[in-house]
Amino acid sequence: MRKNVIFMCLSVAWVGLFSSCSFDNQFEDEAVEQSTNRKGKVTLDLASSVDFVTSTRAVDESSYQNINNYTVNIVDSRGQNKFSGTYATLQSRLPLELDLGSYSIEAFYGTEYAASRDGFKVEGSNTFTISAANTVTTTVNCTPTAGKVLVAFDPSMATYYDTYSVDFSGTSALGGSVAHWGKDDTAPYYLALSEAGETVTYTIYLTAKAEYATLQEGNKNTEATATGSFTLQRNTAKKLTIKPNYTPTTEGGLAITITIDDSTNDKTIDIEVPVSWIN
């Protein structure tokens, strides 16, 4: 009898041990499953749209179309950064594993200036939510935060004027400053703009040659200005072509004609701009 009791006790002990192992394995499996269910993955489609039509030697606009150059930041709902680096680096880690929750993502390249001939900024952003243990795809479309302006002085301007130039102003980023275009300049300006676009004012400064001066109250005036404005949207370009318009008169019949070439419109319009002569 004593042997049987001992055997039964040992059997119960072994059963308890196996039962304990079984429960431990069950808890471990559930923990792994719960841990897996608390995470998901994201993959990113990044696109860059730089639609400036006119070419320039000052800035390599093609570099802005290479999405591998872009910096990407992913931030969770608590403001904690989950990724920061180039898109080329992120691609090697996609799909990126993240905890369940909401995230914001931004991508950008370049630097924003009020007015610059050296570069501009392209940016885009989006939000996404990981709600299950699967892979979601988010898209970020990046566009420039600037518009581009150019000036082309007709070669005949040199026949009638000693000097001529254009100042661009009026945007919120410029404030009280101007972007100055000299008569020998060729590189375009990139002007930072609000999302809705802005009105750009141009002021043309002219100094006529003595033989083309305008006679006013017995005095010959050679200095003059002409002003106008146009609406400029982000990711578009406008070009001002300025040429003289001379009609010989005893008082001096010198004026200018401006053609504003909109890159989104094949039509050009010649604008007769009155010149205000300065005493």
C-alpha cells in the first residue's frame, strides 16, 4: 500500500508539472499574439511635382524631382519622432513597423526663402492610422512653396535707355523688401508664396537717353517708372518681356510694352504701360 501511495503522489506531481508547462506555453503564445496585434506596418508612396516650365542655369530643378533626396519625418500622436532621414534610407526599411495609432508624415527638400535665385523648398504632408496588424500605404505629394518670375528685356531697350531694371514686391514673405532684377540679369527669382497664391507687384525703373527725353513744362526728363501687378500661384512661372515703344514727337513719345507670359497659358498679352516721368 505504501508503494502505491508513493507512486500516486509521484504521478500527481508529474501531471502538475506538465500542466504547469502547458499553461506557461499558452501564456507565452498569447503574449506573443497580443504583442503582434499591437503593431502594424506602413509603406510610403512619395511623389514630387515641380512644374516650372522655363529652364534656368542657376538651379538644377531636376534635383528636386529626385525623391531620394527628400527628408522624411514620421511623428506619432504624442509628438514622438518615429523616423527621420532621407527617403532613400526609409525605402530600405519599408514596410516600417509601428505601434497601433495615428501618425503624421512630412517630406521636404530645399530651403524656403522670401526671394532667391539659388533655390526653393518643396514639401508635402499627410496623416495615417495603423489600426490592425497589417500594412497600410500612405501617399505624400510634394510641391514647391514658391512661384517663379523672370524678366526678358528686348535688345532694343539699349537703343533708347541707358539703364533699366525691375523690382518685384508685394508678397507676405518679402514684406517691405524687393527682389531686384538688373538689366543684365538672367537667373529667375523664386518667390515664396502662401498656399492660395499672391499678387506680385512689379516696378520698372527707366533712364532714357538724352535724345529720347520727354519734355515737360520746358524741362527734359529722362527718369521714369512704370508699375503693374499679376497673380502668381505656387509651382507656376511668369515671365515679363519688356520692350520699348517709341513714337517720335516734339515732347518725346517713348513708352514701353510688357508681355506677361503665363506658363500655364499658351496665350500672351501685350500691355501698354504708361510711363510716369520723374521731374
